[in-house]
Amino acid sequence: MLNRREVVAAYCAPRGETLVVSGLGSPTTTFAAAGDHHGNFYLWGAMEAPPLVGFGLALAQPSRRVLVVTGDGEMLMGLGSLQQSVSSGRPI
């Protein structure tokens, strides 16, 4: 069985300048525990915002990778952001 914190810590070690947007609860707690980084955007209390913030960052910083880590409930609340990203040709 995978340990979520170990997997995230292993991912974060060589991530370079990848921007990470994390949503409510476990995603933000896990990324914060892996070590702070100037490219982390912790959205502790912004329900449904991570996909939209990630999309905005991807548009503003097209040369950088953006990783959005969120839960199913947040994603369901922000489904419109997926349509926006597909329409723009820059999927999240």
C-alpha cells in the first residue's frame, strides 16, 4: 500500500518550478507536510477554487507546469473549469 505523504514527498523533491495548487483538507495538509515551497498555493478554505486557480496560473505562466491536487467534492463544484481549460486548448 502506498503512503500518501511519502509519495508526495518523493514527487516534490525533483519538481523544479512546477506550481502546485492544493485544495481543502488532505491535499493541502500533505503538501505542507512534504515541505514548503515558493510554488505551493495552499487553498485551505477555498472550496471549489483549486481547479480555477490552477487554470489561471497555467494561463498566466504558460512555460511552467501546474499540478492541481483536489478532492472529488471540490472538483464536482468546479466542473465548469474543466470545460474552460479544454476550450482554451490548455488542459489543467
